[in-house]
Amino acid sequence: MEAIASTTTRNLARSSPVRVRLSQACIVSSSRQPQPQWRHRRGFQSSAKLWRQVQATQASKVYASADEAVADIKSGSTLLSAGFGLCGTAETLVKALHKRGPESLHSLTAVSNNAGTGVGGGLSPLVESGQITKAICSFLGGNNSLEKKYLNGEVAIELTPQGTLAEKLRCGGAGIPAFFTPTGVNTRIQTGEIPIRSKGSQVIEPGKPRETRIFDGRVYNMETAIKGDVAILRAHKVDESGNCQFRYTTKSFAPLMAKAATISIVEAENIVPLGELKPDEIDLPGIFIDRIVQATEEKIIEVTKLRDPNADPEAEAKDNPALQRRNRIAKRASKELKPGMYVNLGVGMPTLAADFLPPNSNVWIQSENGIMGMGPYPTSAELDADIINAGKETVTLVTGASTFDSSDSFGMIRGGHINVSMLGALQVGANGDLANYMIPGKVFKGMGGAMDLVSNPDATKIVVLTDHVDKNGRPKVVQSVSLPLTGARVASTIITDLCVFQVDREKGELTLTEHAPGVELDEIKQKTGAKFNVSENLKEMEQ
């Protein structure tokens, strides 16, 4: 594994976000005043000298401050806010928007994968101040304030699967008004049963049912594009014409949002002269950027995870029954991953499966926020704020890894290029139905990328990892799922702490193929809420 460039951190703590200070070399102040109008340009001539003169007469995109750059944003605007969790968020611009206050700037519709956290990063200040009255997002995560405001009817939320959100933005920037996707078919996304605004059990504003179309025998939902009035994003290097370079997983939504907005504002960690970025180093051409400001706010690491190179996961679980169960599931799950496979390991328990892969396994792990070739947690020397996984945890990259934006990431997923996808569950049905993102009226976190991850189960094997029963002892493997579906008839294999089921998705039948050491058939029957067949070749769970 290659060493990852380290960043300077302060107040390093695993339990709370970590702010990463920009080096003083990055702070480049600009006294140039914005001149938003273009000067008169003569007709094109082939003269190289004249072309250089034309370039030189372009108005500067560099603004003296973030406050100045956002001064003319109007109330009621649709704001596209880039970043994944707190990685790549435009903290300097958010602070400037917040400074304007709700008297000057209010009624914003925010489009963001995550609408901030419960500790003040991302869009959280605008949520707390009441400047945001509607959010279009895929995952609320730890933003308990936004969740509470939604459940109390104070804020409208349009939950949108992560890959669909990325594609809606991509289409918005490319002039495509709508598209069809398998994501969300046979779920509440299709039927419009997720309220946009509600208060307790009262629906104030219902969701929007999707138009459907059948192609080659499959049902697809129609989704419309998103265009914004303003986009705010953060980049590592930006030249004076707006050409942008991003680091690692900060790409996620940034290029997509810049392209989909009428006005795009980038805060740059480094503002560099025109020509310093080579053409093949540019991730986003300057045509998509209208205003540039100097980033002055620190980066924030949402979840710092460090590894001990000498740690033994099984030894750590010796006196921890809950961790023993999780490790048993993850260890068995790792047997599903074969050399040369491209796999996605979902947030939580599925991520642990990588810990039990043998050295040099040649399994390529994809993270939906834009990594192919994800490695383990970093050591303190490898820690980098710009390299995180889908759970917002710090990770590393293996040799040969690549990073990309969210439209490419979910193109891999929906397109069936991923061999295996592993996810957790609240409930999983005998027919392969999966529910893992909400409990109506109680838990409203959002589906993130889960609906996309299960959208092509004929091409991508879906493996569900879950405790056999919930904290109250109720079965999680059930005959019929009662919670809102993430996907219908999607799971092919279910791995629990007690056993392994194979799913016949067409017949809607389960077959017990493996049992955990020391677990008897009667216990499995007692704790399973579904009928199942027993394989003639029933064996002890692989470990």
C-alpha cells in the first residue's frame, strides 16, 4: 500500500469531528475587485497574439471575500451545496451565507447529499438559523436537528436516492430534462409515499409519485433534472479563470453541482495563476465557474478512524459478545469475495468484511462516494481529510486506486459493473425484499446510496448482513417486510450471527445452508420470522 499524504490536524479525537488547518502557504488574499461584465471582444481571428489579448481582457472571477461573493444571492433561491458529509464542503461560503442572517436571506431550498451534521459543519448553521426551509438530499446522517425539524413539520425534505440525486444534477447541467432509472422501483419513491412535509402522523405535503415506463421487460421510474440558482463548492487548486482541481473524495458532487447552477462559486484552498494547472490536471473547466474566493475555514474530518497495524480483530472481541457476533458475520461475508471482484461494502457491518480478507486478495473495494480501491483505516501518519468512505470515516487508498465523481460511481453500480454489494438491514424478507433506511414516524435518516446499490440484482449479487434478531429480540428475517422497502426481491444471500440463508427471489423461498458453530436448528426456527427449507447439505458456517 502506498503511503497517503498526511495533513496537519489539531485536537485529534475519534469521538468528534476534527478540523484541519490550511497551511499558511494556501492563504492567498486577493485585492482584485470583481468585474462581472465582459469587455467588448472583436470577432475571432486566427492570430495567436490576438487570441492572447482576448484572454487577457476577460473579467476577473476572483472576489475579495466570500461575503462579497454571496451578497447578491436572493431569498427563495435553490442552493446546490457540494461535499459528501463534511468532506469537500464549502465551509467558508456557508459561513458567509449564515452571516447574512434570516432577515436578509431566507426560504432557501438546499440540494445536498447530506445537509450537514449535528455538530455545526456543512449546512447545519443554515438549518439552525431557519434560512433553509426545504432540503433535497439522500441522507440526514447525524443531523438530528434537521430530522427533528422534519418530524415536527418545520422543514420540508425531499428524500432522493444518492445515485438518482447525482444523475438529476448531471442532467441539469447537460440540458437533459428527465431520465429513466431502475432505482426506487416498487418502493415509496415510486409511489410518492414519503411525505415531503409532515407533522407526526399528519401529512402536510405528500410525496410525488413517479411516472413509470417499461424497457426490455423492466420497470423504470422517470426522474426530472435539478437545476440550481447558485452552487457552492470547494477545490484544492483553482486558477484565475476558474479551472478547478480536486483532491480524492472531495470530487463527489462538486463538478456536478457546478455544472447544474446558474452561478457557481468555488472557494479555493489555493488560488493559482493561469497556466499553473496543466490541462490534464484540471478536473472541472473554468467555463462552469463564475466566482472564486479564498478558502479561510478549516477542513473538518467528520469521523476519524485510525488503525493499529498490530491489531487482531478477533482478540479485541474476546470479551465483547456483540463484537463477536459482528465479526462472525463479517468473517463469513468475506468468503463471498473472490479474487478479481469489484465489490461495494455498505456502511456499518459490511465494512468489517474487508478486515477478514487474506493479504493480496486482489478484491477491489468500491466506496460510493467515489473510490475504487479503498484500503483500511489510516495510521496517524496516513491520515488525510480528503480520503473518506461512505460512512464518512477516514480511510486509505491501495496501489492502483482511482477516485471519481458521484455520477461515475453510481454508473458503475446501476450499470451492473459491481460484482457484489453488501448491505445491512432492518428487515429482510423471504423473497429478498430489503428494508434498511427508515421507520415511519420514528427514524428518518434517508436511504443514501442503498436503493441504487440494489437496483440491478440480476447483475450485482446482493448480500445482506444482519443480526438475526433486533435489540428487542424480534426476528429481522421475516416472511413479509412491513417497513418501507429499499428494494423488492433483491437479496440473494442473507448472513446472520446464527446462519446463512440462500434466497430464491423468483419463488420467494429461503433455504438454510449453514449454521453457526454451536447453533441448533430449533434455535434458528424459533428466531426466524419466515418459513425456510433446510438444505440436504447443511453445514457449519464457513469461518
